[in-house]
Amino acid sequence: MDAVIYLDLAHIHPVVERVWHRTDVTEVPDPGQPVTMLCGLIASAAFERYDQRSVHGPLTQCQYCDLIYRQSLGWVVPFGHRAARQH
């Protein structure tokens, strides 16, 4: 008998150097597999328990991933969004 663990691909937020990103993966990546973030950054997949997510301090959100994500959904980009000012 299996214990099935369901993962929501829409909620995979890779963390690279304490910055969390968004990605548009179609399946859970294997450890070591390259993952491309919406901002274009590429990093190898690695996995840890969720409670280890901010063990080295608070995380920040990638402003470029956030901008691209909002635009892809047709959401209004808030006035003063740091990434929008640079495009």
C-alpha cells in the first residue's frame, strides 16, 4: 500500500540565496535537475523540509518573478513596484 503525497505545482517556490522565486514546472523536478525561474535564473533542484525554509533568516521575494507572475494573470501591478520601474 502507498501513502500518496500530493504536491501542488503552482505552489513550488524555489529559494536561491534566501530569495524565493516562482517557476512554471509541469512536474516535480528531480534532485539536481535544472529549474528555470520566471525571472530567468536557473538553479539545480534540491529538497528540504518546509520547517527549514527560513532557518538562516527571513526570505525575500524575487521582484522580477512577482512582476512576471502578476502580468501573466492579468493582475494590476501596484504603483511603485520595484521591478516594473526598471522595465
